[in-house]
Amino acid sequence: MITQAQVLELFDYKDGELYWKKNTDGKRVIGSKAGGDCLNSGGRKTVSVYGKRCTASRVIFLHQNGYLPFMVDHINGIQTDNRIENLRPATHLENNRNARIRKDNSSGCKNVSWRKDRKKWSVAIKIGGKRKNLGCFVDLELADLVAHEARDLYHKDFARHK
């Protein structure tokens, strides 16, 4: 587990980027951007902290706040936007609520799917890990509105609509 003291010793932070403050392996150029454009499989920027690969968002959060939460959520959903004002602590559930619409979504609306058996749009949302059905609708726009309102009501600050 890395500490804030280690991170403060290694990096300077400016506008969502980390810059090397100390040359730990003879390869680092002091003042250069840490991690360059290195992305992990999830599309997040990464940096090396004493030989351990870490996401830049977690290192920046620790650098600025002094602790590491369970997860660091990108408020605007852009995984490479590591400005401190775009980062917040989150649980796994909260992080999932703020996820973008899935690529395999056929309705184009979060929490809305087509029910062939009823020939209607179905709206369902997860609350506390349990699925809550909110009804079936002939009109896609109405179904999307119901889903939107439910996300605002139940997901609060972590509600993402697109």
C-alpha cells in the first residue's frame, strides 16, 4: 500500500497530471509527465510507484486528499480526466451507477429494454443490489423519462443518464 508521503515525495500535481519530482531509477526526467500516455486495459492512465503500477486517478486522489477510498470515480465518466475536481470517493455500487450506457444497449436508453412478449419497453433499475421493475410502456420516450427520474431519485449524485 502506497502512502501519501511516498506520493508527495515522487510527484507534483498540476491540472490532472502527475510530474516526476524525484528520479528513483535513473530513467526519470525530473519535471516530465509521469506515465506518459500509458493506459491500462480499462482505458485509465497509469504510473509506476516504486515498481508498482497504479492508476493515476488513485495516486492523484491520495496526493491531494491524504487517503485512498475503496474506489475513485470520475464524475464526468471520462477515465482519462484526472483533474482533482473530477475525482470523488465511491463504493462499487456508486461507481457502477455512474457508468456510461453499455455498448450492447439496443434501446439507446439506460435501464430500458424491449419486452418481446409484451411488445413494450420495460424499465428496471437496481436499488441496493435488487432489481426493481418500474413498468412497461408503449412509448420509448416515456420509458426513458421514467428511467431518468428513477436514476435521479435512487442514484442521486451518481446518476448518469447517457
